[in-house]
Amino acid sequence: MKQTFWNKKLQAAQCYVPGEQPQDRQYIKLNTNELPYPPSPKVAEALKNMDYERLRLYPDPTQKRLREALAEHFALEKEQVFVSNGSDEILAFCFQAFFEPQNSAAGSAGKPVLTAEQGYSFYPVYADFYGVPLKKLPLMPDMQIRVEDYGQASQAVIIANPNAPTGLFLDNEALRTLLEQDRQRLVIIDEAYVDFAPESAVSLLEDYNNLLVVRTYSKSRALAGIRLGFALAHPDLIRALEIVRDNFNSYTVDRVAETLGIAALEDGAYFAQSCANLIKTREQVKDRLMALGVELTDSQANFLWLKHPRLSGAAVYQGLKEQGVLVRYFRDPLYAGRVRVSIGTDEEMQVFLEAFSKL
Ligand SMILES: *Cc1c(COP(=O)(O)O)cnc(C)c1O
């Protein structure tokens, strides 16, 4: 009945399916790539010291303080920084700001936006919802992105780096190749996991105005709960994101997120230590799994992408769930046999390894 009132677009919408957040029992949660450690103690302190009375007031629509803090952190100008309610929101804004829909009269409309066939599964959802032609390019047999394939005629490129769910990483030399293929073509690099990887594309911003880097507080900063993401790029690109936002919602970042976002940046030592710990655990678990004969990619993110020698992805997911360990499995036949396992604490990974060995 209610569908009679839905518009055509909504009737056909696919929707991204986020990982489960179960309430029924305590799981070891290795399914949504949250950091297993708490946010910085500086964040706790800032939260405690927040003046609740000020919540009466709208936040700063220009987010001056947070953007200045981020600009300083990355040695950029405030005009090169956009902040928003999680990086998914920024990605959605990008589809509206930079990509021509299929039926647009613009010259680039016939050309596709390129992405990896096995990549972040939100991109096809946005493409469908905003009517943008998206072309998915297959990975190489080793599951790496083949940069040369992206030289074809296209209106833009959007990829995650490290890629999800493979965890594989392209270095800045490979990204330069991508950026040089057509300097009139925008390249969006979604760096949700880059703090667990060797280097960031942010240093390429001074050479390329066709680059836009998207970042989030949700993974490496252990702040998925405050919904805070940001984009770094040439001021002209940032301005475009502001225009999309200002036609949607003037206040996408609330006062709590702003305050905690600034506090998190001030604790560089804690941040470096959490990333280092995570990477150490990741490498140890990789070694253990390889010793068990498990096939896995050399992930540079905070998750592993692995394949059980005999069981299907669904069976691994189910078998682990019954033992109280939650991992992510995707129904897509392209991903058959694989599960994605977020890196938890050393103790959690010990339980995971024991549960996995029992399968
Ligand atoms: C988790 C994730 C995001 C979303 O991050 P939010 O800031 O929490 O919206 C974006 N891109 C990729 C590749 C991710 O894995």
C-alpha cells in the first residue's frame, strides 16, 4: 500500500546494506571494520568538558574551527577542507557535484565513471540512485587494480585505496599514473583505511587539482559513532561539495562531532600508537592464517580478505557466528568463498583463530 506514494526512483532503489549491529548477544565484532580500541583519552576529556548549554545553539555552518584544525594537520589551507556527516555522505555529494547523469545534456554525459569491479559496494548504489553511468573494471588475477585499464575515455574515477574488501594498496606512483592519464578528469580516492597503509595521496594534492581525497574518523580514529568524514582537494572542488550540502542541509556536522573531531587530532601520539598496534596484530594474524594454509590478500587495511580452503563464505560466516564471532560475508557471486574479517584486539583475534581452526 505505502508504495503507492513512493516515487519511481525509490521503487527501484537498491540500498547499501551495512554490516550487522546485533543486539541479541555479545559477539566478537569483526564485521564492520571499527577500531577495536577506544578513542583517544583526549576525546573522553573533551566530551566530559563539553558545555551542554551550548547544544541549544546551531553549530557553525562553515565549520571553521574543525576545518582549520584539519588544514593544519595536513599542512593545507582551510579552503581545501570539507567536513561532513561521515565520508559516505561526502561520497554521495561527490556523485551529485561532479558526475554527469546518464540523461544529462553535458558533453561528458555519455562517458562512464570508472571504478573497480570488486570495490566499495556503496559506489554502485550511489550511481544507480543518482543515474550516473558507472563502469566496473575487473581486477587482475592477484586482485590488484590494473591502473592502465583506467586510461580509457571516462568522466571520472572513484576507487578506495586501500581497496575494500581486498585490502590491497596502490602506491603514489601508481596514483600519479592514474592522475596523469587525463588531467581534465577527476580522480576520487577514498582513503577510509589509509592510516593502516604505507602512504597517503594527500601529498599529491600540490601537484594535481584533479584529485579529491576522502577520509573518515570512523576507522583509524575509532569514532564511527560520531559520524565525521572529510574531503581534501583544490578549493574549487571543495566549493562544489559546499554547494551540494547547502542545497540539502546547512548543518551536517553537529557540535559534539566538531568538538571531538578537533580533540582527536590533538592526540597524535595515541593515534600513531593505535594504528601501529593494529598493524602489528594484522601482520601476526596474517602469518598465523598463512601457516594454516588459508588464502588471503596482503591487506594494508584493518581487515583481512580470506578464503577457507573448502567452505563457502556463507558457511564460514555461519560457523563463526555460532561460535560468537561476527565477520562480514557478501552475497555477490564475485566474492564467493571469501569473508572479510576486521582486525580486533590480540585477544579477540586469538578467539577468532581458534574458532576458525575449528571449521
Ligand atoms: C567505512 C567506509 C566508508 C564510510 O565511512 P563513514 O565515514 O563512516 O561514512 C567509506 N568508504 C569506505 C571504503 C569504507 O570502508
